[in-house]
Amino acid sequence: MTPPSAAPNPPAPPALARRLGTGDAVAIGLGSMVGAGVFSAVGPAAAAAGTSLLVGLAVAAVVAFCNAVASAQLAATYPSAGGTYVYGRERLGPWWGFLAGWGFVIGKTASCAAMALVVAAHLVPAAWQRPVAAAVVLVLAAVNLRGVTRTASATRVLLGVALAALALVLAAAAAGGRADAARLAWEAPGGWYGVLQSAGLLFFAFAGYARIATLAEEVRDPARTIPRAVVLALGAAVVLYAAVAVAVLAVLGAEGTAGTTAPVLAAVQASGWQWAAPLVRVGAAAAATGALLALVAGVGRTALAMAREGDLPRPLAAVHPRFSVPHRAEAAVALVVVALVLTVDLRGAIGFSSFGVLLYYLVTNLAAIGQPRDQRRFPRSLQVLGAAGCVALVATLPAASVLTGAAVLAAGVLYRLVSRRAARRRAR
């Protein structure tokens, strides 16, 4: 009697096409960082730390560098979509990967909604901002669905507009006659706690380099390209943030910087360059649009990786046969973001997002610490410092942000427990 044949192995999930070079990866990472913070994070950081936000910027840059090199080291070894969701699974186990992936998805989905609202706030009156923000999300989702090379090309254009606007800001501060070095004198009204809180806010602005790692499956020669792109993008962002922060503080002072929701625009207007204000508005909208474009792509890739493992619904793992993008995952992300911008007050989104992002990078550093010597490109001490920095910055977040983040994280853990139990029952 012929024994029954073994059940065939399930087909491997379709892979994404490797189309991105170093320049594309740098543009996506820098575009994410510029849009996420340079037009918005300086004001809250000044409220927390006064002029000592410059020290907070340095602290955030050090923590971000440690996290960036850990991400680069891991991405070179595991060049698949999903970033730390993949690294946590491979190095620490499925639950660690899930915590990183879920933290990234919830945190960055909130960031997407915030960026869409920033775009609308710079373009239209308040009554139109929510519908315009929703329209922006749908348009950018359509761009992403046409392929990652279109995402990179669009990000380059938007980044160029944002950088031109920031160059105008620096010129206005230098030539407008209102800058005064005395306004940069050291003050730390919140003490070291305030400095660390400003670092936590500014770290949120640096976190865009994660987009490079989450797109690792689409990068050519990832072992060489990803470490270079991460370091180049982060280095450029640090220089840019420092220059803008110094210029804004020199024109407005710490109190004036903290007292406005648009400190970069206020610095230009205070310098007497009123004609430049519309150009800065366009630059801010372009920066936020570039960040949103890359964010939707990054969250979609992480959702793809989680769906492949069953940690999110498996239909989200589909890859479009023509454009080689996770079209279902990106469409789902876009719909959730649209729902948020239409219904939710997102003034606390930065704190909530920071909770998820810092959890994500804590797992990144823990995964990189255990890598063997032949996979190591950076000293292990940098990953230890990065993990400690993530824990320290989480401790400075507002209590409401921590509690909300913990509740949503717990909901994700419950979903995974229930879905895994159901899967085991079906397998019996």
C-alpha cells in the first residue's frame, strides 16, 4: 500500500524587489527626520528645558546614534522588511519581536496622523484641516502603492523643498538683525529632568532613520548600503537641527520659542522677513508630507513582516505582483490614519508615539548586544548605552503617555495570545 504523500510545504511569501541605492535610503531617512521634528519639536523642547534644550539635543543625538548603529548592524545581517520586529524574533524570540513590531506600528500610526495634520495646518484654515489631512493621507498612500522607487523619488523632491525653506530660515536669522548671542545663555528651568525631557521630545524627531532599516528588503547591497545610509542621514539631521535650534533661540529666546507652536516660522517673521513666511509654510508642509510618505511605507513594511508570521492578519502579507509593494498592509495603515485624523485629538500623539518608538529601540539594542563578533560592526558598549538611554528617556515622558502606551501594548499582547491559542486549536 502506498503511504499517503506528505502535505506540501506552504509557498514562501513573495519577496520585495531591491531597487534602492544609498542616495535613495539617505533621502528617505533624512526626509522622515526633517519632517518629524525640525518644524515642531523645538518649541516643546524649549518649554521643558529653556536654552539647555541644546544639551538635550546632544543627548538625543547620542542615544539616536547608538540606536542607529544597532539598527544598521542588525539590518546588514537580516536584510528583510520589518526592522526590529525581525531582529527581535531572530535574536531574542517571537515575543520580543512582537513587542517591537507592535510598538512601532501603534507609535508610528499616531505619528502619521500627526504629520498629516501638520501638513493641513500650514495650508488651510482650521475648519478644513481634518478633511484636507485625510485627503493628503489618501494621495500619499496612492503614491506608495505605485512602488518604492516612486516613494523615494517623491521624498527627494519634498526634502529639497524643506531644506530650501530651512536655508531661508537660517539666512533670515543671520541677516535680519534680530539674532542676539546673549539669548543663548545657559538656563535650565526644569533642571536635568527638563533636559532629559527635551531630549525625549527631540529623540522623537530623530527616529526617522528607522525607515531605512524597515525598507531593508528593498535596498541593494544591504550589508554596505544600510550602515552608510543610516550614519549619513543621522549626521545630516544632527547638523541641521543644531543650526535651526541655535538660530531660533538667538532670534526668539527660550521664552519666545516655547510660546509658539511654529517657532521656525515665528523666527522668520521676527527677523523682519515677512515676505518669506509663505515660503516657510510651504517648506513645513513639504517636510511633513515627506515624513508622512516615508512613515506610511515603513509602517506598511512592518505590518507585512508581522502578517507573514501571523502576528497580524495573514492577508496583510500580500505583495502586489506588479509594483512589488505590500499593498494590503499599506492600504490598511492609510485607512486607520484617515480615521484618526477625522476623529481624534492628537495633541498628545508625540508622547504616545515616543513610548512606542523607545520600546522599539530598546529591543533593537538588546538584540544587537548578543550578536556574534563576525556580525558586529560597532562596539557592544554603544548598544548598552543605547538601551540605557531608551529607558532613561521613557522615564521622562508624561504619565498619561506612558499609561496609554502601556494599555495599547497590553491590548496587542492579548490579541496575540488569543490568536495563537485559536491557531493551536485549529491545528489539532
